[in-house]
Amino acid sequence: MPITNIQPEILTFDAQFSSPNGNIIIMVTGNIAIDNENKQRFSQAFQLLNLNGNYAIFNDIFRLNYG
């Protein structure tokens, strides 16, 4: 069954430098509704690597928080 509709709602967003060369770690929490189902809480953390002024996602952890 394909996913046809995703509705994220970001509640918190935190970011900080994670190394002297400008890498950034980001943490996001919120709610997400998939295909118009009930909202579920989620958290996501990822790191942006500074590659000479361009950024790339290095690590990405996404979690649905049940309960």
C-alpha cells in the first residue's frame, strides 16, 4: 500500500555546531499524520557535514514514538 499523504507538524527544533569545521547536529520533534490517520509523535536527529561550504546529511535517525 503506497503512502499518498504525509502531514508533519514540527514542535521543537534544536541545532548546534558539532565540530570546529562547521558540522551541525539537528534534533526535531513533532507529530506526523500519514494518509490522514491519527497523528503520531516522532523525533529525528541528523548531522549536516560542511563540505567546503556545501552541506550533506551524514547521519539520519528517525523514530516514531509510540505510547
